[in-house]
Amino acid sequence: MTIQRSIVVMALALGGVIAAKGADAQTAYSVSASIGNFHVAVSNYYHVPEREVIVVRERRIPDDELPVVFFIAQRAQVPVARIVDMRLRGDSWWDISVRFGLGADVYYVPVAVRSGPPYGRAYGHYKKPRKEWDTIALNDADVVNLVQLRFISEHYHVAPERVVEMRERNVDFVSIHDNASGKRVAAARQDDRGGNDDRVNDRRVAGTSNGGSSNGGGSNAGGGNGGGDSKDSKGRSDSKGRGGKKH
């Protein structure tokens, strides 16, 4: 009896280990898929090969900062590798920006709501008159947050205020990307369904119109008979209107 109980306990324990490993593998796969989709989005938005995004990441540029690399490279019209080299040497994103003549104005994204961190501090700088924006110096967090705000809101056509609201709840950018991309797919599917419904409705309306025309044609045909001999209830023709009786 003791041996049987031991076997049962060992089997349950082994099953728990296998289930835990399976759950970990599934979680790892989900995270990997999310990051992979994020890389594709960066590739599409900045019009660069996906492999180039992967290469930059493999050089130890964090996922959150990948859009910054391509943003600065495009605005400054310099090779991506040069931006990465400067960053890995320890230069701040602002130092790299200034090096290539980029000011605070290129990072500005208009928003209707500017509340707490992390965007509150960044937008606090932009309260200055625009002619004084050349005195603004952004830190790394400001640059990353502003570049990501532009990237996600423009790529997925979501309100920048939505991104700001999620960041205020400390949601990371890969998760925000998943949220925004999911809504975009859902909206596209809804549009497709709506388009199909419209086509079905169009066919129904067309069928109704054709049926109405046929009925109307019948009525017109009846009206045509009215132009001929009219008959009384016994089927006798009324010759009035034909010039009367002949004598």
C-alpha cells in the first residue's frame, strides 16, 4: 500500500513539473511572439528590413529604444550603425540628437491631455514659448517616451492620449503595441464585416427595387388596358369614346 501511494505521489509531482514547464514554454513563446511582432511593426513604420531591426537589437539596444535608433537615423540622414555605435559608446540620446542638429521640436507630439509621469515632465518643457524650445534638453526617458508615442499612435492610428494613459499605468511599450495592434486588427475585421453587410443590404435593396419595378410594370400594363375597350361587369364592351354607334 505504501509503495502504491509513493508511486501516485511521484506521478503527481512529475505531472506538476511537466505542466509547469509547459506553462513556462507557452509564456516564453507568447513573449517571443509579442516581441517579434513589435520588430515587424518597427520595420514597417520606419521602412527598413526586419533583419536590420534584429541586428540592432542583437547589438544590445533594448526593444523600447529600437524606434529611437531609426527615428534619429532617418531625421539626421545618417547610417543606423553610426547611431548604434554612438549609443554603445555611452552617448545619451539627447547628445546624439544635438550632434546631428536635431532639437526638441522634432520630438514634440501634440496631445490634448498632459498629466503625470512619464509624459508630464517631458511636456513640461514644451510649455515654454516655441521660440525658446532650442533651450530644452531632454533626458533618455523623455526621448524614448516621445518617439514611442509618435510611433505607436501613427502606426496604429490610435489617439496619442491613449498611449499616454497606458504609460501612466506603467504599461511597457511592447504591451502597448500588442494592445494597439489588436485593436487595429479588430477594427479591420469589423470594417470587413460591415462592408459585407453593406453589399448584402445593397443586393437586398436592389432586389426590392426590381420587384417594385415589376409590380409597377404590371400596374402600367393594367393602365394600358385602360386605354383599350372598357368592359362592364358582364364583359360587354362600351363603345362610347369610339365615336358612338354607326348608323
